[in-house]
Amino acid sequence: MIHESLWKRLWEFDPNSLVVVDHASMIIQVVNPSFCQIFRTDEAQTLEKHASAFFDDLADFEKAWKENIVIRKERKFPRYGTYLRLIIFPMKDEGIVACILVDLTSEHLQREEMRRMKQELLQNVNKVIDRQMHIAQEIAGLLGETTAEAKVSLIKIRNVLNEEIK
């Protein structure tokens, strides 16, 4: 009795979602509260529904069953605003395919924000470099002009001094 209530509490508080489907019909047999929370539903509305009501593509469920393999994927669920890691595995002796869904939404959003910040920083660095190069070219142009003017003036002075010496 204690053992069963412990599993029930763990099931209720597990942050990972779980869905179990019949391998032949893809009808949902079991979900936990986390699944209902992520997919904005409740257990009564979810059980006995076709898995396509929540998953756009069931090919991985079918492949896991047919090939008797575990499939691990990360997938975005835009209609629910989530990014999830799916671990799909068959349970042949039960005739079901189970899927554990780990919510990676906050990590995904952090990576996206970091990517956006890096892109913005790179754009700012490029602007600074372009501006510095423009200013350096202006300075070089001005130095070139004044150097040329100084050279002309010095040549004139030299020529005048040479003529006076002769």
C-alpha cells in the first residue's frame, strides 16, 4: 500500500511528461499530470484520443515500435510554445509505445536569447570597426595632404636657398 502511494506521488510530481499509446491504433492510454500541463489539457480529455491530437508526426512512434529501438529527439511544439526532448521506446510485452517528454523550453529560450545578443554584439563591433576605418582613412587622407603641402613648401625653400648659394 505504501509502495503504491509513493509511486502515485512520484508520478504526480514528476516534471517530465509521459504519454503511452497503443502501438496499433496510436490511441493514448496513459498520461501524467505534467503531460496535461504542457499540452494544456486534462486526463479525461486526453485518454482515448488519437496521439495525432498532440503530435504532428507519429513516424517516430511507429519506427520505435517496428524497429524495437529507443528514439531520442528534440522537437519544437509551436502550438504549445514548448521545446521538448522526446525519448520514445516500445514496450513489446505490453503492446504499447511510451514517450517521456523533457521540457527544454527555458534552456532553448536562453540559447536563443544568447544567440540574439551575440548577433547584436557582432553587429555593434562591425559598426565600430567600420567607423574606425573610415576615421583612419580620413586622417590618412589629411596627413597625406599636409605632407604633400609640406613637401612642396620645403622644395620651394630648398630651391630658393640653392639659388642664393650659387
